[in-house]
Amino acid sequence: MTRRLFIGPVPDDFDPTRDRAAGPWCFAGRESVCADWELLDFVEPFDTPGKLIAAEAQIAALVDDRVAEWADRLNDAHGLHRPYGFWRRYLSIWLWFVAMAAWARWRNTETLVERFGGDALEVPVLAGDEPDRNADFPTLMYRTLSDPGFQWRMDSAILALLAPPAWMLVPATPPAAVPDPAPAAPRKGTAALIRRMLPRLAFDHLPGVARGKPFYSLLLAVAPRRPAVPVEPPPAAAAESPFPTAFLEFFDGFLAHTAPDSIVGARFAALDREAARLRCAPGRLYVTNSRSPSDRERLIAAHAEMAGERLVNAQHGGWEGTAATVPWNRQAYGEDHAFLTWGWERQAYLPGRCLPFLAPALGALRDRHRERNAELLLVGARLAINGMRFDCVPRPRAMLRYRADKVRFLRALPDAVRPSARYRPYTRDRVDLEDGPYVLSRVPEVRSVDGDFDAAMTGCRLLALDHPGTTMHRAMAANVPMVCFWNRDDWPLCDEARPYFDALRDAGVLFHDPVEAAQRAGEIWDDVRGWWMRPEVVEAVGAWRHQFARTGPNVGLALAGTLWRLSRMGPNQARDAMPIPNGRWYASQTNSRVVH
């Protein structure tokens, strides 16, 4: 019988004794087809933190090179004369995303060929169809991550270039098309009124701040203005490219075929006219998310930068400041006037004005924990297995172990504790693997938690976290007692963050084995608060909070002071200068190293 290799979704007759699958994503939505499919020996080209970090650095150099090339191409295509910095601001997130996806899939195919190239295999492919051009970047991102047909076409195009003679590529029927993402809901109420009256605010976006935008925009309107530093193209790379010529040709062709209309077509012209009509103020601060997937928001930021405004970005999630790779953020760290953080000053040795401030996104949770029910709450991360990005999360093969470790932890809890356990599956976005049903069917005593997550988190007796990330930062700000566990190689940390996590491990808060974490939960269950207040735990948790979840009262006043000091900083002032408020008042407002 013919042996087969599937690079798209596996069929109903998949036989693990003779068939192969290119990766775990082949079983997304198809887990019932094959019992114990998670035990299959999948290939993984980035199976160590070092390989992932190296790949991210290589992609950064490739993106720098392609920004300059596409800047010239788009100026010619649209009849414009925009500077390099304008196009870098607008194009980088698109180039980063496609470059990571293309290189991840290319390396996966190369690894498949290395392992199975000598076997006679029949490989169903989607041939003859070029990927569709998308209306905008969010649609391209959604299809690349969530549309099996789009992913299958990408892999088929790569395989057409790399397939060994022993493999026979056979045409296959594409899966049903995945609907495009629903458009963002229009603003309503006060937010919609403000947007109509003031189409561009100087203080446009900062996590945790909504109603205060007009006030801070007024503050920036009267704040000091300083010359902005124009972004210059990086010097030409002297070293030979680490990428094969065949990959670069494929990558450039894929870019050209899939470039959104909002970059190469009429949609760009319409967005550009809208953005050009908005007034800019040279030298003024512009607080925004210039890395947003929204083409409109990035284009406005590009116009503001071109006009001489100084861009200020702010931390959005927990991987910023802690993870070993920082795709998407390199330009924000190195080129923006400032990047406001939740307490840290450097990540992965990247230069930039990364400055701590009292984070409004965390301020509302400050010390809110009050035990209201005797529950242990386990919180999971997004189960994504397509491997398209170089974020510091488990790679596709490791994601299967990550999911299984949830069950190991819950089963290892003492019998007296397990009935009090609750599981909160990831709910913010689409997942590729079964989450809640997988866990709850294997540990029947555990129930799911829905509804208001903050209420559940701040009211539980003990929080269990199986990943670092935003939930950990929010829980630390709220002073929720917690036990953490994860495989350190699956969630690699930058050197600057590692000592703070090591301190949590030494204090018995963080473990790298789910069974050991469950044992600790059982040991402290009857007096969680007493354990949380032990001196060694207080010291480790307090240092972590101060570094990664800095909060305090009067956040609005502190933010105003931060913005005012930032506005006074000139281009030649030290980029590590501290604009946060100084003196005894500020020291008394931060949570510092005290756990209350």
C-alpha cells in the first residue's frame, strides 16, 4: 500500500503505521481521526532556544534589507517620494510576519526532506493556485494563521521546489475556505463621538487609558517640542546571507503575490489620502501603537513620523521585557523616542529608550486579591500549533507536551485539593487544539471557569500558571498567591529577565515540572496566605513585581509627569535617562519590593 505524507489536514483514513504528517497542525480540528496522534514523532527545525533566537535575528536582517527594496518599489508604483523611515514604519510588521511564516515553513520542509527524502511517498498538494491577494494586512495575517487552505498552498509551493525524486506530488481537493475575519466593531458612545470630533489625538493609544485621551492630548499640545531624529536606512549587510538563494526567490515571489491591496493597490491610495489630511505637529510627542495590525493606524503613525513627530510606544503584553526574542518590536525599541514599560529597562540587549512607568493597564488590579472561595485556578495559554511566528512560546511539537502537562499537574494534586481545582481555558482568540474539553475529560473532578476572569483570579485561594505572560503580570500586580510551572526551553527568557525568574524558583514559586508544582500546591493549601507572606517569597515576588508589574496609586498623575519629562528630552539626551517622577513621593507610590 502506498505510503503518504500529508502537509495539509489529515484524511479520515490516516494510518500512523504507514503515513506521515508534516506537523501537528495537520491534526488541527482533526484530532479524532487518529488515537494518540500526539505521540507521533514530528520534526521540529527550531527545537532549541538557540535555534529560535538565531532565526529571529536572521529574519530581522532580512526585513531590514527588504524594507529598503520595497520602499523604492512602492514609491515608484504610487508616484511618491516618501523617505525610508515612512515605509519602514508602515511595512515592517507585514515583512516580519511573512518572513517568519515563510522561513518556518521552508525549514520544516527541509527537515522533512532530510528525514524522509529517501522514502517513496505520495504527497497530496494544492497545485496551480497562487495564494489570493488580500484586502489588508489583518486579513493576510488571519489567513496565514487560521486558514488551512492558505497554509497548505504555501507548503505546496515550497514543496514544489524542495521535493526529492522519491516523492510523488499529487493534486488534492482544497478544504472549505475559511471566512475572512469579521471587521472591527465600530466605536460607540463617547469613544465614537471623540473620534468624529478629533480624528487624530496626540495621545492615541496606551493600554489601560481610555477616557483620559483628550486630557493627555491637551497636555502634549502644550508640552515642549524637540526635533525628531529621522530614521536612516541601516548600512548594507557585509556578511553573506544565511538564507539559501532558492528560499529568497520563493520569499520575494510570495511577497509579491500576497502583498495586501492596502500596500500595493488602490486601498493604499485611499488610506494614504485620509492619513495625509490629518494635521501633524513637528516635535510633538505622538503616543500610539505604531506596531498595530491596522493598516490605518500604522499609516497615520508613518505620516506623523515623516512630519517630525516623536513616536512613543508602550508595552502591551507580558512577553515584552521577558522573552528571548522580540519580533515586531525591534524598531519600537531602537527608533522610537521612547518605549514605556511595566518596570524593565532592557530586553535581549536591544538598544533603545525603554523606560519604566506606573502601568495603567495593571493599576486597576493593584493588590486586589481577597480570597472569596477556596479554589485553585489553573489558567492556560493559547494552543497555537502552526509555528508561523518566532515568539518565545512552545514550538508546534512542544505545544503537545505543554497541553499534556496541564493534565499531569491536575492529576498530581492531592485528593483533598483536586476537587477544588478549576480550569480557565484560553478564550481571547481561536485555538488550534482542543483545550477545555481535552483537560476536563481527563480530570473529571475539575470544572471549567467562565465569565469574569479578573473576579475569578482575584478571588481564588491559589492561582496556578503554566506559562509566563500577561496573566502572570496581572496576577502579580493583584498580589494573587500563585504556583507556576513550565518547561524552561519552551518559554525561553532573555538574559535580563532570567535572574528574577530564578529567584521565584529558589523561593518555591516557580517549578519546571508539573508534578513538583502540584506537590507544592498540596503542601501549602491549608495556609496559602501564610506561605505567600514568608520572607523569601515576599522578597522574590516583590522584586519581580517591581521589575515587570510596577503599579501604584495616582497613576494618572504619574503618567502626566512621565509624558512631560519625555517631551523635554532632546535627540542628544541619554536614551537611558529616567523621565519617571523622582523623589520621596514617587518612591512611596510604587509597590517596590513590598508585598502587602
